[in-house]
Amino acid sequence: MNREEFEKTLKDFETQVKKRLPAMINSFLVNKGNREYEASFNHLVDMLQRTRKELLKDLSKVAKHEQKVRYFNAIYNMDSQLRSMGNKDAHQRHLKFRRHRMSAPVVYDIGTGPEEGDLLNVDEEGILLKTAEKVSVDREVRILVSGKQARGKAIWSLKDDSGNVETGVKFLEASEDFLQEVRRQLKE
């Protein structure tokens, strides 16, 4: 590849990353589960990865300093968009988790002794608790519901305007008995 071909390929790569990739990410997230959108998104990402490798192969041979900087900026942009895509998905799950609330008594321990709180919601990966105070991120939390115990770590803790604190806990250890008991408590 000569310098002119490199410039043309780089310019096309930058355009794909700046304009087409954000649109594809949004349509993919909105239409999650649709095979057609997944296939077109995966095709675009594969094509961008192939172009990335092709450009990298000739980068040291033919690229000027300015082209090298543009290449690495485009790569950084692409990687950050793909990372933020995962963050958007996690944020949407987080908001959905907080929206559907129920209430059941629970005892939790963040290392300072057992405290009473409320169990607001549960899914396969974690649990939402109403706690007395904010819990620091990555703090280990032991949860006890009707004699069944689980262990997790706090992944977020938010205080609302009324002074209530909601804490999301990701399970590290949770038996099937514990999950069944929690679901039973929330249905009552």
C-alpha cells in the first residue's frame, strides 16, 4: 500500500467510525434480539477490525506523522464507542431494575453488624436493597432472608431526595434456595 492508498483507506475508516458506527450502535441497542440488526452490526465491526489491522500493518512503512495520529485517534474513538455501548446496555438494565419495586424485609451486613432493611427487587445477577446509609462501591454485603444467606458486593448506592438509600448488590454467592425464598417473599 502506498501513501495515497493509505490516506484513502484511513479517510474511509475515519468516516465509518465517526458516522456509521454510532448509528449502528443505536439501532442495534434499540432492536436488541433482532437477528438482522445483529448481523449488520457484527458485519460492520468485523469490517472495521479488518481495516484496522490492514492499516496497522502499513502504518510504520508509509504513514506520515499526521496520519499516524489520525489513525490512533480513530482507533481510540472506535474502542470507546464500543465500550460505551456496553455501558448503555448496563445502564438500561439498571434503570429497569430500579423501576420495578416490591418490598420485603431483609437483614444485611456490610461489616458493621446486622442491620434491617427492605428488599426491593431481585434478578439472576443481583438484588436491590433499601439500606440505612450509602454503601461504598465494591463493599462486601451479606444478605439474610428467612434464614437463607447470600453474599455479594455493592455496585452502586444512591440516596434519593426523601433520604432513602437504594443499594444495588451483585451476587458473589447465592444459592438457588436463597433466590427462591426471595422471589417468594416478594410475591407475598
